[in-house]
Amino acid sequence: MTTATPDLWHHYGRTRAANDPDVPTKFSWTWDQHTGPGAEILGDLTGAVVADLGAGAARHAAHLAVHHQPTHVDAIDASPAQHAMASGLYAELTPRLHLVHADVVDHLRAHPDTYDVAYAVFGAPDFTDPRVLLPVAARALRSGGRLVFSTLAHYRSGKPAETDVIPADVPAKLPDGSAATLSRWVLQAHVWAKLLKAVGLVDVTVEELPAVDGGPGTLLVTASRHRIAQWSA
């Protein structure tokens, strides 16, 4: 008999969802969610098929669906609690917003050559082994498609990011409130760049966005799938 994996995201974001249920009018990549660049980093999304990797309550995905005219946004998250929260907040945005309750790696593996843009805001790249996630993310992009994500530039304690692909255990809570841990990958910029190039992505950039009000700095990471030339007869 198998035991269900505990939902370590059961408690996350509930206060904000209760107090601020509206579709956000702004998209931000930084930890403080108020500064830095916005959705323009993703390019023109008109008619695009987009994936949010580790969407949580789908606030960023809802913003894109409402304000940027994609064909649709798949907001993918494995947490039952986060998926339920997203459904309670934004189910009415279907079909432009598609709330996908699935493991991100499994979903991407099943959808090769699907997405014009895949992105995450402190999402799946933080909490999934990048040696597993990045190859399937690259394959899920269409020719010329873009991967963009924000992640911690260093640990929240101020400790430097890792120089190798190793995770740290960070605090989490089980649904009953008891303490647990989960793995988080906090990697230096050159490590992310090397990983992205190793899976064949091109035009890789890693920009550090400054910390605000004592919070952690943010790395904004971008890469593209090589564009396949279309030859006419």
C-alpha cells in the first residue's frame, strides 16, 4: 500500500488569498513582488501558449490571462491545496486560464513542443532538481520558445548560493501544522547558466535584481530553445 505524499504547501498563501482575491494588476519577478521588471520580460504574449511552472494560487497566471491576451495559460501545480485555492479564486477565467493539478515534470514530459513561453516566479525551478526539470522544460518549448524564471540570488539568511547543484532543506509545514522540510535549490548565476546551456538552450542570461527592504536578492533567468529553420519547397 502506498502513502500519499504530504502537501507541504497546504498553508501557503491562504491569508493573501482571503484578503486580496482579485486578479493582480501587476506582474513582478522579485521577492517583494513590488519592484523590478514585469511581464514585458516574457515578450508579446498575444496568441501565445504559456505555462506557469509551479503556479501556486495562480496569481501571476491570472494576470497574464486577463491582461496579455495569450491563447491560454496552463497554471501547473502539484499541491492539492494550491490547486483548490487557485480554482476558488480564478476558475471563472477558464478557458484562457487552465488550472492544471499535476506534477510539473510529468506534465511537461507529456507535452513536448507545446509552449511558446514557460515561466516561474520562485516556482518549480526552486523546488525541483534542475537536472530533472530543465531537460523536460526545454523539450516542452516550441522552436524559438522562451524559458524565464526568478529564483533566489542567495539564501534568505544571507548565506551565499551554492556553487554546485545541491539542494538545502528549508522549513515547511504539514497540513496538521507540524514541522517538516522540503528541498530548495539556491544556486549561483553561473551554475544556472551552465545547466541551461547543457540542455541545449541558447541566449542564456542571468541578471541579479537588487534586494529591497532587507529581503533576499532575485536572479532573473532567461533562455530560449534554438529556433528551427523552416524551409520552403
